[in-house]
Amino acid sequence: MDGSPRSPILYGVALNLRSTSALCVALSMCALLAIPGNFHGLGGDARFTLAVFVFATCAWIGTAIDDTYIALGAGLALTVTGVISSDTLFGTLGDATVWLLICAFVLAAAVSRTGLAGRAAVFLVSGARTVRQLVHLTTAALVVTAFAVPATSGRAALALPVFLALAKVLADRKRLVVMLALLFPTVILLSAVATLIGAGAHLITVSVLWETTGQHIGFTEWLLLGLPLAVASSHLAAELVMLTTTRRADRRGPVSITPEQIQEHSEQPVTGPWSQAEKRCTLLLATVVLLWCSEPLHRVPPALVALIGAVIASSPALGTVRLKDALKTVPWSLLLFMAATMAMGVALADSGAAKWLVSGLPTGESPVVFLAIVIAVSTAAHLVLQSRSARSSVLVPLVVAAAVGVGVNPVAAALASTAAAGFCHTLPASAKPVTLFAQIPGTPTYTPRDLLRLSAFLAPLTAALVLLFAVAVWPLLGVSVTR
């Protein structure tokens, strides 16, 4: 029984129940906060901030209202009531991290226009001779895209044509196509932690740390801490994807993918001499990434480097894309969401609400146990909050405040929470890349059962790996567990 006539009705009933439940929880909490006798030690600004925070979180969880609209409403409420100033609210839009993301999207548009992604895919994938080689070469290529394209949804859109070309070449081996369909979003999501521009949630984390503790994480430091984790988690996940979606007989057969086969399914040249536009774009991208990575040497902020690169990439003489076309690819809704949630984070910290929320937590727990709890909650949070940025907006201010209270380094706690929140593979609707690759007309792809089977193994694996890095690897790189 497919139940197609009743499916929309059942979905609508479930959505209404979820919305009603979320509204009831939000109103109940707000009513409790409105009674002066409740919650001793909580000032007026802190009470109102918590009420707005609870209401926004419940709206993100239980309603279909756009996340950005909810965040802007929350930021507006905090500003109108005087909890934060209008300069704080509007100033977040001028934050350097917002400019970094805007310029990174302009650079990504220039890269996409030249077709460099297809050439890179041919360079790596055509060398595969076995299924395992194909899986890990594809994984390596997807990890590298974190440096060229910001945000996971943008990387998924860039990688989709490459996957479709591989799917056509491997059309007679259906299980391998399904495996690749699951591999692409899995690696895209887990490898985002490699760079500061990998996800909007990273910029929110950096902003919260700066506003609450005065500690700044630059592009180079994030790269040093995040890239090893991204590489390890991506390749381990690739093995899991291969083992959970294919049989031994599927993996035993040889693989032969030639550049000519990929070219048949690509609109842009993937072989032959490079065009002048491709050469210029490659040189520009390499220079920008090199300058980002060498920030401690020249002290030029990453946002300024990105702006210079974006101006060159869209210039009439040297560019490969017009500025107005590149700006159309910028997710302005995400940027407004980030700005509003940054303001909410400032309100939580300045009003004392975040400190009060975590004041009742036991302080006798060891730092490792505290980090394990943070990672477990952050890993599971995608089941409640589907937006990665929303998860960081809710969790990171609380995690930072709690870490300070129990003597844990807030940088380590915030990074661990953000990295763990990168796991969002359980359901097709858990993340945009998962949704995109789950709905490809005419191409075999994975089912919800495939996702659940993978998540049963991948969730504990990624959580354990993040904990290992937080406790054993990051201290070697300068981020200790304790303060």
C-alpha cells in the first residue's frame, strides 16, 4: 500500500501536531519565565532573552516557518525591548565572517563557471582501478572542494553533475551507483569542518567565542584543527558507506572510468588544453587559499583576502563571471540568519541568561565526561533541529557558558560541538545535500533504510572520533581540554 492519496493528509496532521506541541511548550516556558517568583537570580533582561530564545527554538523545531524569518523576529524583539542595541543587531551584518562568506561564494561562482570541477574529477577518478580506490579518490576530491566552495549545499550542487556522469558510466552496476549517491552527501557533510567557510555554523561558532570569551579563531587555526578531523572522518565514513551498501561481489569487480566516458556526460571540456579562463581561475583560487593559510605570516585578514579575490574573479579583464551573476549565488537568507542568531548569542551572554542556564550543572564531572556529553547532544541534535546553523545558534552559546563554569576550555568545547553537529545523515530531510542526492530522477539512489543503516554505525563512530580529537589531538595543536 503506497498510501499516496492519504500521505499528504497524514503529513499535514503530523505537522499540525508538531506545531501545536512546540507552541504549547514555548508558551508554557514563557509563562513560567513571566512569573517574578520563579527562577531566582534571573534578571528582567535575562528572563525576556530566555523567553525569546525558547520561543525561537520551538518555532525552528515545530513549525514550517522560514528559519531566517524566526531569527529576524527574535533579533528584532531583543532590540526593540532594549536587551541589545540596534548597533549590535545591524553590526552583525558587517562582521568580517559575513563578508568572508559573501566573497567566498563569488569565488565559487567563478570556479563553477570554468568547469574546473570536471577536470579535477577526471584527474582523480580516472585513475581508479578498484571500487575501493574509486571510493577514496572520490572522497579526497570532495574534501578538497571545501576550500573552493562555501557551505555544504553549494558543494552538493557543484558535485551533482560529477556524480551523474559517474552514474551513467556505471549504469550496469546499480549497487555501486547507490553507494556513490550516498557517499557524496556523506563526505560533503563530514568534510565541511575542514575550513572556516565550510558551513555557516562555523562562522556562528567563531562569533560566539569572540563575543563571549574574547578568543578569536582565524582561518589558519581552524584549518589546522579541522582538516585532520575532516580527512579522518570522511575516509572512515567512506569505508562504512561502501561496506553497508555493497556486497563483496560488487566490490570485487574491476573499475575502469576513462576521461572520454565522463566527457560524454559533461557540458564543459574535461580534457584537452586548458582555456585562459581556467588557468586564471586556478591561479587565483590557489593564491587565495595560500594567503588564507599563511595569515600568521602576512597578517592580512581572510575576509580582505577573499574580497580582493572576489573583485579579481568578477573583473571585466581578468574575471570569469560577472559580479551581478556571482552575487545571485550568495545565500542572502543564510547571511541574515547568521547575523540575527549572532545577535541572539550576544543577548544570551550579555544578559546573563546563558550563565544562569548552565549554573545548575554539576561541576564535579571530568572534562572528558563533559565533552562526551556535549558531543553526544550535538550529534543527536539534527533529529530536532534540521538547520545546521540553527543547531549551533542554540547549542554553542550554552556550551561555551557551561564550559567556563566547569573549567573546560570553551574553544575546545565549541569546536567539539560544532564538529559533532556536522553529523546529520539519519533522515533524507536532515540536511540539504542528503535531500538533493536522495531525489535524482532516472538515477538509482539510496532509501531511508539505507540512511538508517549507515547512521547506526556512523553516528557513534563520528562522535567517538570528535572526542578523540578533542582530548588527544587538539591539545597537541594548541587547544587544551582545560582552561
